Amino acid sequence: MSKLEALIFDVDGTLANTEKDGHLVAFNMAFEAAGLDWKWSVELYGRLLAVTGGKERIKFYLSDFYKNERGQEFEIPTAASKTLDEFVADLHAAKTRYYVQLMEQGAVPLRTGVVRLLNEARDAGMRLAIATTTTPANVTSLLSHTLGADAVDWFEVIAAGDVVPAKKPAPDIYIWAMEKMHLCAEQCLVFEDSHNGLLSSKGAGLKTVITINEYTADHDFSDADLVLSDFGEPQQPMQLIAGECDAPFFSLDTAHKIFHR
């Protein structure tokens, strides 16, 4: 029988509700600073989340929503003297800077049960990793400002951003992370929050626990091994949405049970 060796975490929506309270806010700050009259709403951003990756999301907005709303193609400001790829890359870099500022201000706390589960896993010697489409700077900022300056070192591998060309729902980011850890799918358990994330982890053959959020509550998680409201706490029980679990909160013991089921 295989032994559970590592827990691999997605970041946005899984460790923290960074999408609405972090990324969306930072995107709009970057748009305003660039002199653009774009203002993404909470509802629109939920639709844009169908595309993974910040730069990819901006391009999707321009090729679909912008064009449909305004009846014309987006034209790069003449003064910019840039290609579309360069313009989007600069815009996304500005968004990342604003996101980091928000993290420094403590704008986004970790989700219920995350700190407890990470500490329990570390105390037990469980290997930890991250697999996300967000940039490395975003990951570092979130971890260091919620868990402490050394929190990045808690994770053996941080697979983030453009480390692989094909982002979720492609399985590449999980395959890359496992290769770096010299592990196989039969030794890992993944934590995700979205349908695209689930497609990615399952495409890599990984057992997956889902913790939903307001953007992903209606996603199809029929292939997940367990679906929860969050990780819960002893005095703040989690809600079981799909799967089998008789514990009031998700612990390392629960992880082993799901892994061996």
C-alpha cells in the first residue's frame, strides 16, 4: 500500500479568498493607474476566472467582453509604443505590485483551518508543496504576511506562474511539482477550490480535496474525493458537501483516511 508523503496546495481560493479581496482589487487598481476606464465587477471577475493566469485573463477580457461591450477592438494607447503582449505583461506586472501591497496591509487572511492543518502537517514531518497559476511573488507575499517571514521555506516546492507553459486545467503544474519532489501521484494528496484546478490535479492522477468558495460553489466537483466548505476548526465545524467524512474539521488524520480510501 502506498504511503501519503506530501500535501500539495493550490493558493487562490484554497489557502485564502484572494480572488475577490486581492486579485480583483489589484487588477482594478492597475487599470486605474494605467489610465484605462476598465472596472471589473465581482460578477464579471467570476466569469473571467474561467481562464487561469492573470495575463491570459486580461487577453480573454479584451477578446471577448471588451469587444462585445463596446463594439470595437481594444487599441493600445499610441503613447505606449508596445505590442499587445508587452502591454498586457506590463499591466499584469503593475497588478502584481498592487497585490503585494494589499498582502502587506493584511487585506486577505487565510481561510478557516489552513494554519492549523499546515502546522499539524509540519509537526508530523509531512512534505508540503504548492501548485498554482499565480505568480511566485503573489505566493511569497501571501505566505510571508499571513504565516511569517519563513513560511515560504515550509514548502519544499513552489510551482507557480509560468514555470510550465500550459496552465490549469492542464495537469502540467502538478506533474512538474511531483517531478521536483521525486514523488508519484500515489504518494500525494491535493487541495483545490475550482473545477479547473480539479481537472488539473485529476489529469495528473491525484486524489483531490475541494474547499469551495463563493466563486466556485456551483462548479462540477463530481470527480473530487471530498468536497468541503473549508477545513473547519474544533469550534467552527466545516460543512460536508460531497464525499464521506465524519470529522468536524479536516485534520492530517482525515487526509490519511481520504488518501487510503
